[in-house]
Amino acid sequence: MVNVTARNERPCRVGLDAHLLSLTQTYRAAGINGYIFEVLNRLPAHATGDPPLEFVAYLREGAYRAPAGLRVERSRWDTANPWRRIAWEQSALAAASRKLDLLHGMAFATPLAAGCPTVVTVHDLSFLRFPQAFRRANRVYLSALTRMSTRSATRVIAGSESTRRDVMELCGVPPERVVTVPYGVSEAFTPAPAAEAAEFRRRKGLPDQFILFVGTLEPRKNIGRLLEAYAVLRTREGARATPKLIIAGGKGWFYESLFSRVADLGLTDAVLFPGYVPGDELAWWYRSASMFVFPSLFEGFGLPVLEALACGTPTITSNVSSLPEVAGDAALLVDPYDTEALVHAMTRLLREPELRARLSEAGVSQAKQFPWSRTAAETVAVYRAALSAARERGR
């Protein structure tokens, strides 16, 4: 029987599968982790209404401190291992869901035997769009569980209209069950005085000017083509006149060829790989850069672009998938498969200070449209819609 609360009775219990939350300073603390952290912290502010909601988060991360209004149940399972996490979701979480009115799988999957209606967030479907860019085991698991979870869910949350269309097309979910809820940008990402950015560069030993990329080193980020475009830029502008390229991000998968590609292009002294940038420093890397270049082939949302815009960093990104939704008119958009287009955009930002100033101002304005408070409020609206739909089915 569907466990759904009638109007004006006890609060509805909403469970949140947050086992991918990680506060460690590694690349695993980026992306989806940021979404989970920000949404968990803001949900309690939207608990009142009809029906009122109670939130319980299921997670493993011991360092997380929940806000008032969010109860935490920590698993005894070591779910850092993906296969143990899958086993926990399909057994222990399935059992816990029988005491809930609604369960939100915050990253792709819900228990196949859930004891209550479900909501699931799909961050992107890159493993279906670009299967060759993923290890086989990851691709098979994500493809199967995401399709089954989205088809059984009462509502599916997508971070962008692009992802919403993918969910409908690739998972076969009806349009009325897929809702776009854009992600947000933390208040930590704001512009800073030039003198403070210069001091950060001095402390970190960074050059006065540099071109920045931020993202996990993996095939769909299109870093190889960025390297090729940068090599052409140096040839045309001259090595001394071209800022260094900094590629910041943790090692993901199939990244090994990037380092040999740098050597083959003669860029060993011009390209820096600082590795994963801790979250408390990330805004300063954006602020300190001359420009931010993110030519990804596919993104479910594109949070690094939004972060760069919020910091007032002139930005170049791709004209595909979700990235135009995030960037709006506040960045230069290029075909990520067109090396010459990428060279041309970087050349413009190097040569045109008026363009840099305009994009900097426009980026800050664009980013203000994406607060995390909006994400939390619209997520709660999805919960209420899912509860209402389940109630109607029960009748």
C-alpha cells in the first residue's frame, strides 16, 4: 500500500539518500557532492506548508553537521565503495523507506523495492550519450539503475532543460513526470578586488596572467582539444605574450594521454596541472585568472561555468547541452569540436579589454539568477507534487 499522508495530518516524512556526500578534499567532493551538501542545508527552511515536511538524510560522512530541521541517520556500511553503496541502497535503504512518505534519491538511483513513492535526481546522462568515455562497469550500472529508477519514480528532477530532454528521450519517462530544477552557486563565489587576487597569486606562486580550466580530468571535458587550441594560440600570439594555461582538477578516468599530449605539443613549460583545488580556495582561482575556458562536450548543468561567472571571470564555454542555459549571454559560446573557434574566442579575450569588462559584469548578473535557495525551494515543490500525485493514485 502507498504510504501517503492525508492533508492536515502529521508531517510527511521525506528521506534523502545522501550517501555520495563527501567532505574530503578530493575530486569526489566536487560536482554532485556540492549539490547534495547545498540542498541538504537549505531544505529545512522550506518545511512548512501543506503538507508540512520532516526531513531525514541517510549518509555515511561523519564530518557533516546537519542544520536544525534535518535529522541524520548514519550508515554503518562503508559506502565509499560503490558496490557496497549499491548493496546498501537496494537492501537497507529499501527497508528504511517503508517508514517514509517519500524517498529522494539524490544521485541517479533509488531502491528498486522502495516502500514509498520516490523522487530521483538525474545529474546528466553522459554515460548514455558518450558511453565510450566511461569504464564498462560504471556505464552498465549507471545505465541500468538510472533507467529503472527514473521509470518507477513519481517525479524526476533534472538540473537543466537539456538533461530533462535527455531523461525523456533516453529513459522513456513521460514529460509530466520530469521537472527542471536548476542548481545554484554558493555565496562564496563573488568578485574580489584586483589587489587581493594579486596577493593570492603571489602566495600560490601563480603567474600574473593565466588561462584557467577547472574540472575532473576525463574525456568529455575536451581537454585534449583545449591543449591543441592553446598550442595554436601560442604560435600566433607568441609564447611570451600568451598567458600560461592552468588545468585544475583531480584525475578521473582515461586521463593519462593528456600529459603526453602536452609534451607532444611542446607545452611542457606552458601548461600547469595543480591537481584538485580545495573548495575553500576555488573562488580565488577563478578570481585570479585572466579568463576561464570550459569547452566540455557535454554537461548536465556546468557548475564550474556558473562559479566563474559569479566571480566575474571572463568565460568561454561550449554551445552544446546545458551550457548555454547556464551562461546565457554572459560568456562566449563556441562549438567544442571546432579548434579554430576556440582559438578565436581566446584571442578575442586576450586582445579586447572592453569585451573582458563586459563579460565580467554580465557574468555576475547572470549568476545571481541561480541561488541555492531557489534550488531548495523548487525541490520541495517537487516533493509536494510527488506526494499529491501519489495520493491521487491511492484514491
